Amino acid sequence: MELFLQSIVNSLIQGGFFALWAVGLVLVFGVMGVVNFAHGELVMVGAYCIWLMHAQYETPYLVALVLAVLVVMLLGVGMERFLFRPKREDVLGGLINSIGMLFILQVAAHVVGGTGPAKQVAPPFSGTLVLGELLRLPYQRLFALAVSAAALLVLFYFLTRTRLGWSLRAVALDREAAALQGININRTSMIAIGVSGALAGLAGALMAPMTNIYPHMGHNVIITSFIVTIVGGIGSLSGAVLAAFLYAFLHTFVTAYVSGTVATMSGLLIMVLVLIVRPTGLVGQRVSE
Amino acid sequence: MSRRALVRSAAIAALLAALVVLPHFLQFHHQDFLIFLGINVLVVVSYRLMTLTGEWSLIHVVMMGVGAYASALLAKQLGVSFWLSMPMAGVVAASVAALLSFPLFRMTQFYFLIGSFAVGEAIRLAWIYFVFPFGGSSGINNVPVPELGGLDFFEPVTYFYLVLAVVTLSLAILYRIENSRIGLTLLAVHWKAPLAESVGVDTWRYRALAFVVASFFVGIAGALKVHYLGIVTPHQFGVGVMVFVLIWVILGGYNTFFGPVIGAVVLSILDEAIRQFNDELSDIVNFDFAVMRPAIYGVLLIVVIMAMPRGLESIAPNIATWLRERRGR
């Protein structure tokens, strides 16, 4: 029972992270048509920022968190300007450039953090909320859950209630038609990857105190994001969020009761199943040719 | 035989002769390098057959692993001779590919890329999870070396000749396939799929055929690798390795048969040079440049894709055009 309750809470927290990862990937794919393989590395950079600024140079955690979001956002914008924009009509080219960036960022992390064991950051919010006799909730985890939920709400408000958000969705639906309506494609691309980078940096910064930080940590992020994106329906943000929480529940429970390897394996197989049986995903819509 | 064909046969014969003599002038370390280079050439050329249909898969290296595991298990657990287990490795990889064709080729393009990645990663996790028979994370070790008469296959030069023979034969077959009716149909499936279908070409079947044949040859490459190393682990076939194969193919250029070979050879030599440079330099400066190697690859990847979208293979034709234009002026 204790494991069961604890797993439910862990699933919710994991789901928040999965959603932050995947939503950024979906946004960039939708607006720019680029599969950003370096997306996991953006999360990694966010986590390294916390390690460097908070754990090494003792910047207050919240300040470091904001700085991490800004750093990764700028990194994303730079990638759009110099790597993805020149390759806008060339899907394979954009993908290859993102793979090149992936290597560069991993090595940068090696150089900054040095080789050796994975880094750990002491949780800045100590203390645990104890509910009843069974449930223990460290404040750090509650903080992460609250912030990721808030970030997702702000994103949805932005996309559905602001003009800028509308223009982003218009570009995702039909780039040429949007351009003909006078929407600046360069600017929307830059905003899309800026938001994507900010969310990735936020996820990395929130995760940093409760995970191992190492240069290849993005691998897991990108696999999970792909699973979530495809199960949710490519291009669908609400689908991605729904799938993120469903997959988090599956992954957490299978990990708790069977093994982590089986959890990832079943996620991958579910993804293939969705691709075959219902390529539009849970929420996505059929696109006519 | 036309003059052009004659020249080409002579060039290939000279190249093979050079490769036969070459290992005798090299140190052990470089002989070792040459063996892996030969195996990698087979990996990229078989991958190219796949890309002819326009589908880029991320499962190729995992199929190499299927061959490697098959050959290792056959040789170690059942005592099958290498000379039988190597072709069997190809057959097993081809059979697995045939089975996987049913789900995988319901997808195309980006969806196929991701689908093939997921299936490949699931197979790799199965090797880790099922300790029997795959040996889990540490894999299978003490895989026997080939035996033939009095030949010593522990000796890298001997093993290199084995690799050279198998790879040359495989390349010849792959070249024939590409230039046959089947190869042309594969190209038609890529560029004019609706048209090909309208004249009765079953595009699904040809995509699957390319996948099965490519898997057969990469399975053999896997067998060659495992019997040389003596060990096979799941980590040898991760997506990171697949990315390097992609880099070789794309940097070399995938529009001609020899483009991927150029990519694999040039980048492997470059990689080796960086490694040696690093060994010498790290004695002087206290910094390990080995961690920098992926970044060098990354920068190179971006520079080439930006400057030469058609890959290294386009250098020679570009220079030829440039010379012709100069002469014309």
C-alpha cells in the first residue's frame, strides 16, 4: 500500500517532467518542422547550470533556476538562427545539424563538469511533508510539481489566448498560408524554440536536485519525449501532456513492481503499436495529403 | 570489355593488391584498426541499400547486433563452426528483418525512422533484460575464433584477410544488386512511388526486400566483429553507434555507391589521427582530448552539411567542373 501511494505521487511528478520535455519537442516540430535530437541535451544543460551556479558558486537556487531557463532559451534561439533556419527546407539537414549540436553540448558538459562520477546537487528545500502514516512528500518534489504545472498552464494560456500564441499555432497548421497572412516565420520560429528551450531548461533545473547529472542524461529525455510525442499524437500539445502523465504512471509502476528495463521496453513497444494502429495518436487529427 | 570497364577493373585489382600487402607494413595497433575499418565499410554499404528506397532506419546497427549475438550463441553454446555460424548470422538477421517488416513498413519517412528506433531499442533492452541466453549487460564473452587448417586467426593479419575476402565479396554482390533491375526498382520506389505502384510494383515488398538484404549483410558484419573481439555486449549496438554510421554515410554522400565508403574511411582515419595526436599531446599538456572527439565530429558534421549538402563524394566532381569552367574561359 505504501509503495502504491508513493508510486502515484512519483508518477505525478514524473508526468510533469515528461510533459515539459515533450511539449518543447512538439512545439519545435510543429512550428519549424525540425526533429530536434539535441532537445535532451538542452535539459542536460539546464541541470548543469544549477550544478555550476547553485552547487559550485552558491547562487541562491531560485536565481540559478531563472538563469538556467534564460541560458537554455538563448541556446535554443542560437540553434534556430544558425543551424535550423538555413536548413528550413531540408528536413534531413536540420536533423543532422541537431545531432551535431548534441555531440557539441555533451562535450561542453564534459569540459565544464570534468569526467568522473555523476554530479549531485543537495536539495535546496529540505524537509518533508508527512501525510498520515504512509505518504512522505519532500518539499523539493512538491515544488517541482507545482512549478511544472504552472509552466504548462502559462504555456496553454499563451498559445490559446494571445495573438502571438495564435500566430504560432497558425504556422504549425500551414506555414505558407500563415506567411501569406503576414505572419513573420522567422520570428515565430525563434519564439517557438525559445519557449521550447525555456521549458527544457526549466525541466533540467527542477530535476537537478533529485537526479544524477551527467553529460549523457539527455538520452533518456529524448527517448521518453519521442514516446510521449507519438503516443499523444505528433503536433498535439494537449495529447502530449495527456500521454506524458499516462506514460509516467506506466513507467513508475512497472519500474516499482517489475524493473526499469521492462518499463522502457513496454513504452517503446506501445509507441510502435500506436504508430501502427493509430498513427494520429490519442488526440492528433488525420492530416489530408 | 569497354575501355572504361577495363580501367575500373584494373583500379579495383590494384586497390585489392595494395590492401593485401598493406598490413605487413603496419604495427599491430594499425592492423587492428584496419580490421574494424573493413567491417565498418560493410556496415555503411549495406545501409546504403536501405537508403535507396528513401527510408532512413535507425535499426541497422541493432541488426548487426542480431547477427553478432546469433553467431556468438551458435559458436559458443552449440559448438557450431565459424564457417557455418557466420552465414547463419546473416540468415538470422535477415529473418528477424523479414518479421519486423510487417509492423515497420506500415510506416514511412519520419514515422519509420522513429518506429525503427523504438523497435531497435526494445531489442537492445531485451538483450540486457534476458540474462539467459544473452548474458545481460555484460554480454557474451570468450566467443571462439575461427579455425581453418593451420591458420592462426588470433593473428590480426590473418583475420584481416578473412575480413577483406568477406567484405569484398559482399560489396561485389551489393554492387550487382544496386545496378540490377531490383536496384532500379528500389530507386523508383523512392522517387516515384505512386508511379511505380501504378505499373504493378509492390512498394511494400521492395522496401522489405531492401531491409532484409541489408540486414543479411550487416548481420555478417556483426559476426565478423564478434569473432574478432571475442565478446559481444548490448552497448556495442546502441543508438550512439548508429549515429556514427549515419554520419559516415551522410558526410561521405549517399548518392553514389562509394560515397559511404569514402565517409567511413576518411572519418575513421581522422578519428584515429586525433586519437594518436591526443596520446602524444596528453603527455605534454595535462588535458585529455579524448573527450573532445565527439565535438570534433559534431562540428565537422555541421560544417559539411552546411557547405556540401551532397557530402564528401561531391568534392571530386566539383573540382572537375571548376577545372572545366576555368579551361572554358
